[in-house]
Amino acid sequence: MANLTSRHSKSRRDKRRANWKGEYPSLTVCTECKEMKRPHHICPSCGTYDKKKIILVDSK
Ligand SMILES: [Zn+2]
């Protein structure tokens, strides 16, 4: 494993982290109900994934 020759300053570390901190904005449209959902996740409004019903969701 490579050794660090010099450690970055707190300022450089924090500036790097400032770019990716938090947020997960990516959303796709569900193919079944056309609602917004997170990719590679079960749709929260109709409960399907890969065109298969996975969970039962109350649709009132
Ligand atoms: Zn859906």
C-alpha cells in the first residue's frame, strides 16, 4: 500500500468534501405509474420493480 508523503491541510480536505456532501438528486420516472422514483429502487407509489409487483401500496 502506498504511503502518503504529505497530508493535505484541513482547508483542502474541506474544499474537496464541499463538492459531494449530502444530496442524492437523481430520479427517474416509473414505467408503471409515471411517478418519480429513485433508480434501482422499488417505486414508492405503485410498489413495482422491473415490471413486477413487489410490495402492496395503499392507493387511496
Ligand atoms: Zn410506480
